Amino acid sequence: MDIRKRYEGDVAILQLDGQLNLTSASTLKEASKEVLANDTKKMVLNLEKVDFINSSGLGALVSILKDVRNARASMKISNLAPYVKEIFDITQLSNIFEIFTDENKAVASF
């Protein structure tokens, strides 16, 4: 998995590319911890190029959300591919995460 980090104003955007599984979950968790350590309170995870996610990847996202909430920060998810959106819907995680169809809408929602 490739993770590109950039900022749009005071919002950190993590662009994920690849598979979100056991191997890449720890990399994503580390990247999100770096963002929070920099005192950034707004984060968007853009999953547009995530073509596979499994329970380890979902667990990582839940863990990141917990870290974000503990830091009194806020996180949004954007650009879910149809397969990934289906997984979020089946697992009911679409009720827990704030999900946007478009990165710009996610950024504007803060």
C-alpha cells in the first residue's frame, strides 16, 4: 500500500492506494498517528484507490477512529470504491464513519 499525505489548509488528507489488509494496516495506523502527533485535528482518508479491504483493514480504520476521538480530532472517509462501500454497508461501519462520495465534500464538511 502506498500512502500519500498532503494538507489542504488545516486538513490532513491521506490518499491510500492498494490493498488495506494485515500487512498495510500497521502502515496506515502509523501514518495517522503522525498526523495526530502534529496536532492536526482534521483528517480525511481518501480510499478511492483501495481495491481490497479485509477485516484487518477494517479493524485498523476502527482503531484509527478511536485514536482520532481520543485526540479530540475528527476524521472523514471519502471516495469509497463500490466493493469497499459494500463491505462498509454489510459490516454496518457506514453508520459509524462519516463517509463522503467526494474528497472536496469531506474537506468542506469540517
